[in-house]
Amino acid sequence: MRAALICAGAVAILLPAGLPERPSVPIKTGAVELLQAILLAAAAAVMLGAAPHAGVNRPVCRVLALTLIAAFVGEMEDFISGILGLKFPEAIALGLILLMALVIALRNRRVMSSFISTMGNHAGSGLIGAALLINYVFSRVIGSPKFWKATLGPAFAPEIPKTCKGYLELLACYLIFIGVLGISMTLARRKEPI
């Protein structure tokens, strides 16, 4: 079931590619940015929903949710400034959110260090790791104009790297969402009394 969900989502992220092209509105780029933000917001909502059931791991859920909210704000900044052309105070918003996450993590050092030391045992941590590799390594190479100029030569078009990078980031956001589902189920699982 989990593999089918991952495969279906990986195919569904190509949905914006089928949207009609209009020269006045970059609909494909806007749709991809908006879908990334929606997936990150949904992942944050799942983690916040798991927090009341997490017991001692409640601070872990809150820190992860705040991190996901910061990622959501970053994606919304891309959408608001890049697509809509409006100014957004991204640095201030991200600074406040990450400061709150840091304060919660420092107040609950023992719980956070226990979670980090057993992170490999949690369902979904591999998916989140793969998403981070896609987002911070693979999309930087595939989204590079130099890569596509060397690959395509004279057939190069400037929108190719942007499109590839956007879709790879969308795939990473989807993998983060699926990984957060797995981690939230593991954290929210109540232990039976002995």
C-alpha cells in the first residue's frame, strides 16, 4: 500500500505539466510552487495533529512542525514574490519560526537527542533523507543551466533548468509529506502499559 501511494504521488506531481500554457501567466511554475507549499503545509498539519498523542515526544512533533512551517513560509515566499510579484518579509518570519523551534529543542534536549539517536528506526526517515538529497544536491545539478547547456548544446532553452528544478523540488516535498506521515504514526503510537 505504501509503495503504491508513493508511486501514485510521484506520477501525480506531473499534473501541472498538462495545464494549458498562457503567455501572460506562468501557470506551470505557479502551480508547482503552490503544490509544494500545500504539501509542506499538510505535512506540518499532520505533525501538529500527532503532537497531542505523542506523549513524551510532543516537543519533537512541535519542533518538526515548526521546521515544516518554516519550509512552507519559504515556498510561499517563492510563490508570492516570484509569481505574484509582491514583497514578503521572509527573513523575519523564518527567523521567528526557527527561533521558536530552537527554544523548544533546547528546553527538551533529552527528548530531542533520544529522537535523533533513534531516527533511523522511525518509518519515513529514509524518505525525508531522500527528499533532502533531491532538494539540496540533485535538483541543484539538474536545475543548473550549465548542465543543460552541456547536455543539449544548441537545443538549450532557458526554461528547461527552471522546470526540472521545480518538479524535482515538488517530488522532494511529496517525499517529505509521505515521510512525515510515517514519523507521525511512529511518534503518536501509544505504548501499552506493562
